Amino acid sequence: SASKMVEIESFKYEPNNLASYLKALEAAVNSAPTILNISSSGFGQHPVERMLLSAASSMQIITIVAAGNDQSGDPRYPCSYNMVICVGNIDNLGNLVLSSNFGPHVHVYAQGYEVFTSAPGNRWTTATGTSFSAPLITAQVASLMINPAADSYFDSKITMNPRAWWVPNSMRGPASK
């Protein structure tokens, strides 16, 4: 089946504005993508956000969100809603990045440490955060949807949650002998 990419910049003109974010989220859900990436965190639970993400889930939109960068194991939203896939941040050695949120609400961890990315002014830079981890998982899901049997470039850059399949190296206890 065909897929489409829709880019919606929720904070381009109004940084950290809840109303702007909700308007962008509504536009994203209404565009009915196959996969929705939200590289934003921190407003807390909001009934409109929950309603929109529930609508996305009922439309079978796979929603992948950044866990946030507060060094916290406490629930954060939209990460803690049960209808999303929440992504934390690891480095290239599989260690939890100190700024990454973590906990049972984080489903998967992906490399988001010193990611080479574009920057304003037609430049390139490196950046760190779960906002860079979540798109890796989004790309992995899209890749698997296109070809479920394909080996993936991303396999070495992602691993699963402690409560599910994987524990970041820094969260493991002493090795047993």
C-alpha cells in the first residue's frame, strides 16, 4: 500500500505552546498517516491530546513518541499513554544517556546521542536527545512495514525496554558469576 509523509511543525512560530502543539497533532491525525512521530514531551496529561492519540490508535496509526530528557523514571506524556510506542535514548555502546527518561512506560531505546543532523542556516551539527531517538524507531517501523523480512541497518542502534526485552548497560546490576 502507498504511504505518505506529512511534516507538521508545531513549534515553528510558537515554541512550547500547548495550543500550537494540539493543533498540529490534530492536523497530523486528520491527515491519516500510517506512522506518526512525535518528538516532543513535557506538557503533562491533556484530555485533547489523549483523545487525538486514541483516535489515531483507532485509525491504526502507529504513534511513536520521544520519552523526554528529564533524567526521570516518572510518567511523562504523551510517552505514558498506552496507545503509543515510547522511545528512550542510548549511546552507540548501548548505555542509557543520562538525560533520557526511563522506566516501564519506555518501550524501546534507540541511539540519540550526538546524532549528525541539519541545523538552521544550512549547516550540520550533532545533537542529543530522545527527539533524535524516536525518528530512528519510526524509520525502523516503516522499513519493516515495507519489507518485514529485510535485515535492518537499524538493528544495531535499537534495543528493547527493560520490562520487555532489554536493559541499557548502565541500568544493569552487577554481573552474576
